[in-house]
Amino acid sequence: MIRMLLRVLGDEYARPMRRTVALMTVTAVLEGLLYALLVPVLRALFGSTPSDAWPWLIAFAVGVAVYAVLRYTSDLSGMRVGTTMLRGMYHGLGEHLARLPIGWYNAARVGEVSVMASRGLLAAMGVSAHLLGPFISACVTPLTIVAVITVFNWQLGLAALVAAPLVVLTQMWTARLMAVNDADNAARNNEASARVIEYLQAQPVLRAGGRSGERFSLLDDALQGVEQASRRQTMSVLPGAVGLTLIVQAVFTAVLVLGTYLALGGDIGAAEVLAILVLAARSADPLLSLSDIGGKLRTARAELDRLDRVLRTEPLPEAAQPVRPERFDLEFDGVTFRHGDRAVFDGVSLSVPQGQRLAVVGPSGSGKSTLLQLIARFYDVDAGAVRVGDVDVRQIDPAVLMSQIAIVFQDVYLFDGTIEENVRLGRPDASEAEVRAAATAARLDEVVERLPGGWSANVGEGGASLSGGERQRVSIARALLKDAPIVLLDEVTSALDPVNEAAVHDGIERLMAGRTVVMVAHRMRTVQRADRVVFIDDGKFVEQGSHDELLRRGGRYADFWSLSMVPGVSE
Amino acid sequence: MSATHSVEAGEQSTPSSGGTPTARQPVSTGPLLRPHAPSFAVVVVLQVIGAVAGLAPLFAVIEVGRALLSPGPIDSNRVWTAVILGAIGLFVRLVFTGASSGLGHILDGKVQLSLRRELARSLGQAPIGWLSRRRSGELAKVVGDDVAAVHPFIAHAPGELVSAFVVPLVSLVYLLTIDWRLTLITLIPVVLAIAHVPLLMTPARNRAQEDFDAAMGRIATSVVEFVQGIAVVKAFGGSERAHRKFLTAADDFVDIFTRWVRGVSAVAAGMQLALSPPFVLLVVLIGGTVRITSGDMAPVDLLPFLLLGLGLTAPVAALGHGFDDMQAAGRAVSRIREVLGVGTLPQSARPASPQDNRVELSDVRFSYDDDGPEVLRGIDLVLEPGTLTAVVGPSGSGKSTLVQLLPRFFDPTDGAVRLGGVDLRDVDTRELYRRVSFVLQDVRLLRASVADNIALAVPHATPEEVTRAAQLAHIHDRILALPRGYDTVIGEEVKLSGGEAQRIAIARALAADTPVLVLDEATAFADPQTDQAVRQTLATLRDRTVLVIAHRLETVADADLVVMLDEGRVVEQGRPNDLLAQDGRFAAFWRTQQSAVADDSEARGQVLQGDLSR
């Protein structure tokens, strides 16, 4: 547990962590030793001259004072290490997330990462701030007490010591049982939360089918699954918790019986046996709290596990000696790329000379967007190579590669900020005039004029306050401002109505001028103006050539083309 | 910013008058818990019996002590009886607390299930407009995490809190009967600890708590931005910016947290110290020694204080211990109640049945916010059965809002939408959806088989009907190519493209076979096949009442009625040719569209020639 915590933290925080653990251990041992003074104090009090207790009591008071200082210091130290760690973990997570390949990010990641950044990190911190101290003291103090008992009476000490291995065994056993059910529980919970989101998003359709609440069995089954899993978990944890209690109580009873027997036989003084029984009672409570603390630690551990998994995901490797491409032609050389166990591309090749335009056409799901993503190195290929200016993209410094490529995505994501900030993202050091020029070229100026607040109008989270077409214009202005030699366009105009499409097209034309362009498109007008067309189906480059050549060939592309031109209604 | 856009984006603040739910006030969770009350009682009783029985061994030690320390011969029978009773007490405690804890957790699972079901029911009746303005992630968090956060409330609080008070109370009474002065001395640590509590509840502390929540919220927002914008971040080298924002939010949070902890931790540590066993023992021993040496108390009477005195601190410790959890649970409960309090779209007490399938909008006005701008400003429109009505207009003119009134995602702020002469508000929801189906831009498929997805609105559809709908929607062949055909589970066994999903949605609408169809032609992600599917669908539906947001000139040209919308008003309506002849707004709009797609027509000419030359 602590080892994983230290790994998640990194070496930097390991030392203060270790110091805190040491401090907590010393405090717990001291607590146990202090109780030893109970024996002489009671011996005096139960004896003929009770006032003999005073020197021992003064010693006890001094001990408590030292204990107080240690305890206070270790409590504060635990919290301080916790908060320092928290900062360290946030920075570590942030740096790591920025380096992870884009391929790692998918729809489910938003939830996962945000849970991690809130609950996960706090749980990890809580281990040090709230759980570690009680856990150490619950383990160490009873052990010290047992040692103390042994010093006074070895039989009773031995009887108490029996508890130690049994407690450790039940704890391990419970942990194993829980781990099995934890996974099941987490899976059920994920399933249920996915079903809830689906249920919410599909409300209009579901209502049309008259299905709501319990009548929507997909959701209700998932909710019941959660309940059953939690019931199973309860049932699986219960034996452990009851077992622990049973062991502690049985050992206490044994000590009680044995102590009574020894005292009755006169083998041990009344004061000693009573002091020992008080001590035994004293060590039972912390042991019983172990099952509670253990449960919390295991929950925190699950969070740490998830954090650890993310932190151990490898970012794309960076070249030791990066090469800077001098030209901007593109080449796919025998590229194989798998997504999961499905081969998206299997040994495909193509090339785009510098300054030319390649249109990528094909049915949906054929791998068109993936092709663009491989050029921008959102993923690495499994075999073969993608080259820019004859240099493998893996040999190029990622920052340099990105500076050579402008991408316009189908779904535009804008940052919550002003329009100007979002455009400026393309080139932060651009002058005012350059930003304005890019905006005019993308016909964004029309949009800006209409908006209350103009240039400083806020676009909302993800650009929510702009329409799809308006967002697209922002992203084109951004790409224009970036002025990169390679341009990648992903179905830029498919989601637009004709008016916006016309506006966006003007911008796109300016963006493409004189650059190497790869575009995924289905509007045939765009395709027609490309120098070359590649028709993709099922990850294969079925046909390549100019638009006219492919039409004349009368193959798949020609079919596709004629289909898209059929005026449907009049049929 | 036009209102249509904001709806499309799905985010706006308060519920509107149009979609205002009947104000069910924040619902209490009480009635939901009432059926479980007897079980709660059992949990508490078992726990209390167990906890009190747990005192038995301590009493046994005390008895043994009394016997051992009493002058004269030891009554060994009395000693063994005490020991046996103590052992029995322990056993009772084991059985009862175990049973209580198990029952409590099972009860917890049941309560959570019924809360979730109730939430699902409530969400399933909330106005669509209300739902569209909430992030589904947030609502899912209420159904998932927030309900789970109630756990300590249900599984732990009743038993543990009650026993945390009952046990010390029993001990206290017992100790008072032995020596009330030493009892008071024993309470000194408790008083010291309680004296710390006000320090934890200062206004500054509360403010710190609010800052803490706010800072946590900023982290969540910056994470969402970080993750969702990661592609842009990487592509535009903006990683600095987003990264910095995240780190700033994180640093901010840690600063606030540190300040909060620093304020709390000294106090908390002090409190812990006052309650720590060595300190309590020290106080008891000093007090006891004073009483014993002065001869006011028998030495053996110190024993109960040593054994039970520590237990007196339990309630304070329990309060401190469970406080955070309970506060979190309280916040979660208030979010749950908010969702349960969302009313349904008003349902008519006496639903009427529409006479036919004529749709009539009369003086319909609509705004998303009570004081917000009107998106629709007095729309009068009649959709005759068997006609195709095409709505056109610039973006932001209110088209999307208009079509969403037909399936009653919203109610108009003013005026009425009538189906077969009956106000939609008086039509039973089931009846409404038997008559109106829709294919809107935002296609949602369920993680269920293809067949189930198509038959969603008609659960008892035959396989033949499903297949026919799929054929009409041009998706049948694609489905057959899937691993398990119509039984393939979407989202698990296959991920469909946007266009394919849209064709499934079209098939779904066709399977529903309703007399009224609402269609948004803005075919996002569309590919040629989907385009064709949409057009063919329109062609086969000539006997229906069809309302379509048209983007293709072919659709517009084929419509029986064209409605030109601008800024929430109908600026022109009539037959397409008549409107062109008028040379008004529509004609101008038509020309800009035509120039926008001029190249497509060019291209078509070419391909036709190509066909001929072959």
C-alpha cells in the first residue's frame, strides 16, 4: 500500500513520507510503553501505601507530555505531507496527461480523469492525513502492550500474542475477498452509470416507446445489478469483520480466564493481573477498529490503483535525436495500424507531393479520420512508417511536427474564453492585424459583428454559445493564422447548412492555397478539386488517382460518386 | 447569440415558462424511507443490545477485581460466574452487532435501489427541455455517486450513532453511582475536546469550506476542458494554456485546502490529544490517586474508571469521525431532492383524443427563459394531412425550436399547438407518441440489439416489420453485414458511424409508422447513402403529415408548402414556385443556396455526361 503510494508520488515525496511513518510508529510504541506504568501505579494504589503511586504518576505525566508532543507533531506532519503530496500529484498528473497520446483519450476519459482529479487524489492524500496514523497506532500499540504484558507475566503475554498472527490472517483474507467483489462492484457501477446516461440522452425516443423508469429494463437491470453486487460485497466482508471481532474477543476472554486462574492460584499478584486485564481491554479497541480502517484503506487503494494505472500509461516515445523535416510532402509506407485487435490499416501506402491536395473518400467507418490522425501522430503505427519530408514522424520532435500541421476538425472544440483568444491559439505571438486578417479570410468577421461583445464575446464551454458553422469559422481562422505548411481537413463542411458551408468554403480555399493538403470529404465539389483522390474501404486503399481517372475507371469511386448525385426525391 | 443556437448547444440556465414543470416543491426523501422504518428499528435495536452486551466483560474484570481485592478468602464461584457472564456478553455482542451491520448494509442496498428507481422515474417524466439543459454526466452523478454517498446515513448512522451515545450513557450512570466526583474528573478530557468544537465551526471556517467546494468545481471544469480539448490543445500547441489553467486551478485548490487544513489541523490535533487514551488515563489516575490517598474512595473503585472511562469519549470521537461523511451525505441528499422535485410536463386531467392528423399552430410564442428573448414570435401555421411542409430560414431563425414543439419537448409560452383539433397539452403522452415520430439531429442509439433499437417505439413489432423499416432506411444491407445481423449489440459489438446511426433512427421512425413525422434534414455526418435514405423516406411518406427542416433544394422544391422563417416569425409561406415568383425573401434565400451548391449541380452534369459516354 505505502509502496504504491510512494510510487505514485515519486521519490521527491518519499522521504517526508517515510519520516512521518517513522514518527507515527515511535508515537505508537511510546503509547504502549506508557501503559506499562499502569502496573506499578496500581500495585501502589491497591497496596497498603497508596501514596507510593505519586512518583510513578509523575513519570506517567512526563511520558504523556512527551507523547503529546510526538502525537501532535506526527498528526500535523501527516497532514502537511498530505497537502504537499496533493500538490505534487496534481502537477504529476497534469504533466502526464499532457504527454499521453491523443489516442488514449476517448469519451469515457472525461469522467475517469475528472473523478481521478477530485475524489482520487483526495483519497490518496487522505491516506497520509487521516488513515495512516490510526492504522499504525492500531497495529503497533497493541503489539507493544503485548510485549509489556509478557514482561510482567509470560503466560498471559503468550496468550495475548496468539491474536497477532490470527488478526493478520483475517485481514489478508478479508482483503482478498473484497478485491474479488470490488472489481465486480466497480463493473456494475460503471454499467449502471453508462445506462443512466443512455437513459437520459435517449429520453425523447424512450418516451415515444412509452418506456420510463422501471419499464426500461436495461436500466432497471443495471440498477438491480448494483444492489446485488453490493449485497454480495456485504456478505463477503461480513465474515472477515465478524472473524476479526471473534478472534480479538476470544483472546481477551482467554486472557481473562487465564488471569483469573493464575490470580486464584496465587501465581500472580492482584494488582498485576488487574493492570494486565486493563491493558488487554485497552488493546482490544484499536484492534477492532482495524476492520474499519482496513476498509477505508482498501477503498483508497482502489483509487490509487486507478491513478497508478494512468501514470504508468506510456506516452508516445520521443526521438533522442529529433530530425527537422525540410520538405512537406507526405508518405504512407506499408502502414499497418491496429485499434484494439482490429486492423484499421494493413500495409497501405500512398504519397502526397508537397503543395498538392489529396481527397480521402469512402464509406463511413472505413478509416478516413484515422489516416489524418496518423499523419498528426495522434497514434503510432504498428508497422511501416508515416513520413513528412522523408522523415519518419516518430523522428520529429512532437512540438516541431505540430507546428508544421494545421488541423480543422469536424467537431470543433473551443476553449471557454473570447473569440479572439480562441483564434490566437493558432499563433500566440501574432499581431492584432494578422489576427484580424485571418478572421476576415475565414469570414469570421461577419459572426463577430453580429455578436454582442464582438471580439471579446465569450464562446462558452466548448464553444457552446456559437452554432456549428460559427465554431467552424473560428477554427478555420485559427488554422489560417497558424500558417502551417501542411493542412489536414476532417469532413469540415459535413455538418453545415448551405449558407454556412459557402462561407466556410471560402475560408478553406484560402487555407489550402499553396499547402500540402489531406482532406476527408464527402461533398463531391471539394473532392473534385483535389489533385488526387484515394478511395478507402475497410482500411484498404481501394483506388487512387485523379478524380477524372477514377471516374473513367468506373470502379467503386465512380459508384460512390453517382450515388451521391442521384436526386432522390424525384425517383 | 441566437436562441436556437443555445438550444442546440443544450445549455441554458433556468427552466422556462414554456417547459416549466408543475412546481412540485423539493420533495422530502422521508416517504421513500418510510417503508424501511421497521428494518431501521431492528438494525438500531440489534446494535444497541450488542454494544451494551459489549460492556459485560469489562464488568467481569471489575467483579474479578473486587473479589481479588476484598479482604478474606476469595469467593471463587463468584469470580468464575463473572468471567462466564463476561464471555457470554462478548458472544452476544458478536452476534448482535454482526447481524446489525449485515442487515444495515443490505438495507442500504435496498434503499439505494429504491432511491435510484425513483430518480429514474422522475427523470423519465421531466420535461425534455429541462433535461436538455442539464449535462447528463451531472445527472448521472446524482443517480450514482450521490445516492451512494447516502451510505453512511443509512448503513452506519442509525446503529453506530445510537450505540455511540447509549453505551457511554450506561457507563456514565454506573460510574456516577460509584463516585460522582471522580466521574466529573473523568469527564475533563471530554469537556476539553468539546471546547475545541466551536473553533471548528467559525464563520471563517464555513467560508473556507465554500472556497474549498468552489475550488474543487474549478478543477473539475478545467479537467473537462483539458480532456475534451486535448486534440486542439495538441494540434495548436495550446497545451501550455490548457495545462497552465489546470495547474493554476490545482494550485489554487491546494492553497485553499492547505489554508483550510492549517486552520483545522491544529484544532483537530488538539482535540485528538484531549481524547487520546494516555491523556484520559492520566487524568483518571491522578484524580483516582487523590481520592484514594485522601481516603475518600476504596482503591478497587478506581478499576471501573480505568475500564469504562475511556468509553466516555466515544460520542465526541464519533461526532468528529463521521462529521465530514455526514456533511457530504447531506449535500448529496439535497441534490437528490432537487431532482426528485422536478415536476413533469403538465398532464391533462381529461385527455382528449385528436380527431385527425391535422397540425395547427396558432399564435405560438416561445422563449427559453421567462425574461429571455422570444425565439418564436407569433407563428401561425397549418400542416394538412398528406402534405410535406418544408421549413427554411437562416440559422438562428427558430427552425429547430419550432419542430421541437410538435413532439412536445417544450410547451409554447403563449398560443397553442393543436393536433386534430386538440391542444397538445390535452393529449395523453402515449397517444401523442403514437401519432408523432421524429428524427432530429441528435441521434441516440441504445446499447442494445439493432432490432431493439429499431423497434423501440413499437416493442411488439414483428421481425418482418423491423426488416422492412431497415430496408426503407437503406440500412438493411449494412445490418446483415454486422457480426450477428439484427441481434448485434450496438456500442458493444459494433460502433456505427454517424450516418449509419442516422439511418437506424430513420428506420426507427418508419417502424413507428406514425401519421405525423418531424424530420431535421440537417444531416450532420451524413454520407451519400444517408442523404438518399432521407430523400427516399420523404418520397414514401406522401400520405403523412410531414414537417421537415429542409437543407436540400430538392426537398424544398418538392414540398407542398414552404415556410420561410426569420427571427422567430413566418416571413413568407406558400408553394415553392409561387414564392419564387413573388421574388421576396424566399427567392433571395433560394438564390444564395443555389450559388452555394452550384458546383454540385455542375458536377452532376458532368457525371451524367460520363454515364452517357460509357
